[in-house]
Amino acid sequence: MLTAFARAFRTPDLRKKMLFTLGMLVVYRLGAHVPVPGIDYKVVTNCIRDTKGNNTLFGLVNLFSGGALLQLTIFALGILPYITASIILQLLTVVIPRLEALKKEGQAGTTKITQYTRYLTVALAVLQATGLVATARSGSLFSTCTQASQIVPNQSVFTTVTMVICMTAGTGLVMWLGELITDRGIGNGMSLLMFVSIAAGFPGNLWAIKVSGKIAGGWVEFLAVIAIGLVIIGLVVFVEQAQRRIPVQYAKRMIGRRSYGGSSTYIPLKVNQAGVIPVIFASSLLFIPALIVQFSGSRAGWAQWISRNLTKGDHPLYLTAYFLLIIFFAFFYVAISFNPEEVADNMKKYGGFIPGIRAGRPTSEYLSYVLNRITWPGALYLGLIALVPTVAIAIFNGSNGNFPLGGTSILIIVGVGLETVKQIESQLQQHNYEGFLR
């Protein structure tokens, strides 16, 4: 990997793209430290220090914003509204025929869907910014901080609207930076922004574990966490690269005096076909009951039961629900993202077939069978990767939102890192073959 980066910097075109990408990432990180107007930043800093960032309720959102959420900066919402909008439109594509037709229209349809995603991102940013400002005004953003109600000194309508507009504009700017990286830089811009947001919190969180450690000045815990992280990252890389290759043979056709087809290829079915989406869905769903209890302020029996069982990441009921939800969403997302009937129809249209399997419906049934079999280990792998760090949280007295080896963090960082390196290597190969193409 280091060799690929060194070769890329020696290539003028790739060096320009990589420097442009780094520049956009620096701008993004600078914006994550610019406070939104209308808040008392000194109070925010005191509350973060008093609670040590251990806010499990907003941990997932704070993770994707690189810590900007709890600091109430202009990039407080980060890339999360765009991720949510993309997932919603991907789910709606299966339900709404118009979106499904646009998806099949190629580049023109993709451009239209991207436009819809931008509109939905802005709408979600307005809703989420309004909720965040309301939470900050009420003092619920830092429930254990005595100064939390003083974060927004002036609670007039004008101040509130200004804060919402600034956060929404920040989300729009983040979305634009991501698209610029995709068009002019290296890799997928949105994924790289998410990568940087998560990686930015690693050094501070690792050092916090060292400071709070009790054995040999915390160095034993510090080194143990790094060792566990390296092992988990190695396992994640191994599984993320694993795939089941379904062989496909294309029949030879004679058109005039020329023969076409007769080639062999394969359909790569990844073990983790769903990626990190099931973990995000499960975390978001478990986030809702705690959010309802916090905003309702109810002290009824059901509210106390939720507070006891579904708000702490180390509770057995929470862990069980988290694990089962990840497995469910893994199968659900694979079912809506991969259509065996469509793949079988396309193969039949172009004269392709799986050796030993008849074209058409038998091919579709075979693909469904293989996909269901391969999704089980992928779903169990996602569940275990998400739970192992959660168990380590109790051992090292970390927090669900700030523990550096969270399942979501590792999956995103490894996935984005592998994809970016693959893109750099593919572009290097194109430059090496330029002499043959001229």
C-alpha cells in the first residue's frame, strides 16, 4: 500500500488529485472546529470536559461528525444527513416505480436521483439542525452537566433560526466538498469525509484510555487496545475481501464471418454484501427509544424500563437486541440491493449461463440460494464485530460513543481505506499502459 502511494506521488496527474483531496479534507476538519453563532463556547467546552464526552445517546451522530456535534460547530451534522438521504432513496427505489425506472436509465437517471438526494439532504439537515438546537437549548445535550442549560444564552427566535440556517448551510458545504473530491480527487468524497471524521477521534480516545488506565500508568491498557485493534482490523480486511465467485459462461454466436461471445467470467458475491449499513440501521433503531424517553421526560414504568435496559451498551438485553437487529437488517438490505431475477434476466438476454444451471428461473433460484447461504456468515460477522468492542468498553471503562475500536468505526475505516487504495492502483495501471495505447 505504501508503495502504491509513493508511486502515485511520482505521477504528476495523480499527485495533483491526491493533494487536492488532502486540501479538501483539511478544509472539512477546519470547519468542524468553527462554532455556530449564538452559543457560549466556553460553556460547551466545560460540559465536554465534565462529561468526558461520554454521551452514549448522541454517540453515533457524534462519531460521523468527527466530534463536531457535541461542540456545536457549523459542521455539527457532518455527512449524516446525506447518508440518511442516500439510504432512504435506495430503499424507495424498490417501492416507487418512477425511481426504479430512473435507475435503469443510466447516467441521466443517476444524475436525477443524485439531485433528489441533494434536496432530501437539505430537508433532513433542517429537521436535524432544529432538533439539535432544541436539545442544546433545553440542556439535554449534556444531561450530566450542570451548565448545560446555559449553552444558548439568547434563546430568541432569531438566534434559533440563525443557528439552524448555519448548520444547514454547513451540511450543504460538506456535501459540496464531498462531490468535489469525487469529481477532481481520489476516491469517493462522501466516504473519505466519513473516514476522516472517524479517524480524527482515534488519537484522543486512545490517549484517554491510557490516562484512565490503572496498570503501569495505563500503558498496559493502551497497548492492549492497540493490539486488539490490529487483530480486529486484520480479520475485517480478510472478510471484506472474501467473496464467492459464481462462474458465468457466454455462448459463442456467429454474426456474419465473426464470432462473438464464448468468454468466461464470474459474478462476485461478497461475504459481507451489505457493508456497514446493517450496523448503522441497528444503532439508529436502538437510538429511538432512548431519545423518546429523554424528550418526553416521563417517569412512567415503561420509561424507566427503557432507561435501565435499552440505553446502556453493556446491558445484556441491549446487546441481544443489537445483535439480532444487525442480522435482520443484513438480510433485509441484501434482499433489496441484489435482485437475482434481474441478474438472471440480464444473463439470459446476452447469452450467458451458469454451467450446470438452466437459464431463466433456475438461475434466479440458484443465485437466491447461494446469496442466502453466504449472507449468514456475513451477518454473524457484522454482529460479532459490533459486539466485541462493546464488551471491551466494559473492560476498559470506555463509552459506547468514544471507544476507538467501535464496530462501525472499524468497518467504515477499513472499507473506505481498501476502496481508496484500489482506485489509486487502478489509476496507476492506466498510467503504466498509456505507452501501449498511443
